Amino acid sequence: MVVKLNLIAAVCENGGIGHNGELPWRLKKELSYFSRMTKATEDASKKNAVVMGRKTWESIPVKMRPLPGRENIVLSRRVLDIPNNAATVCSSFASAVEALSSPPLCDTVESVWIIGGSSLYKEAMQSPLCHRIYLTRILKHYDCDVFLPDIPASFVRIKDSRVPEEKQEENDVEYYHEVYEKQEQVVDE
């Protein structure tokens, strides 16, 4: 079975997604949205997987690692000390896709979420396996040193009943959620 990938990210007005290994904003409701989206399954016997780069893994507070209720997959070319096998470590995006497409993960994982960082987002967006992008647009400028790659033109904005359409506000910061889906290319014969 080949997996379909979802990508989820929050981005501020200047395209930033991180600063000094952390999120530049503190938005609890937005983090709850992230948690709800990446945990929700239709089949109660399965769970979702979150795939992240090493720096994203390290940016998660130790007490929150692994992200609960999800299969955590960390991409790293170096050996990582992950206590109690709390996450699966893969050396590349391709090896993570292979692991998720094979038993035992393909039997226990319902949806796969790419959660960062920038180079993983770029590789996932370029992959034919990337199905949807769930984007939170934060309507404020923050100093950032990590940025979201441009969303390819093959993705178009859609509606998803699980995603609120109205503008959200928290801590005097406004933001809204968008969903993009990759459109299949039609080949003329």
C-alpha cells in the first residue's frame, strides 16, 4: 500500500515557520487545531503518523516527545538517542515512505502528516504522494530564520468540513486556516 501524505504548517506574513528552533508565536488554540487534525482517525483501531525532521523533533519540548497518540517518525542521517523507542528514525524521506507503506505501519497507520521542517516540507510538496496541505495563515509578521517553501501551482484551495473557515483570533493575533489539494494532471493524447 502506498501512503498519501498530508502536510500541516503554520506560516506568518513573511513566510516564516520558525525562529531559533522554536515557533515564533504562542497560540494554544492553533496548537490544539494541529493536535486535533493530526490525531483524528475514522478507524478507532488505527492512529496517524507524524513525520518530521530531526530539528523539528528537537524543537518539541522533551516532556511532549513523542507527540502523544501518533506514530512519530523522525528523519535523521545521524544516530539519535530516542529513549524507549518513542519514535521511529528513518534516514531519508524515501525510507520513511517505505516504512509507512510496509507492515507493521501500513496496517496500523491511517493518515500520514508531514509536520516540518522546511526541507521536508519542500520534498513532500514535490512528491507525487502529497495529497493535501493544511495551512494556518497567521496575519502578523514575526522574525523568522526558517521559511515555508512556495506551494506548487498544482495545489488548489478547497473546503474541508473539519477545518473552520472563519477568521480565528487569539492573543491579539488573527489567523485563518486554508486547505489545498493536489490536482491530478490531465495528459492530452
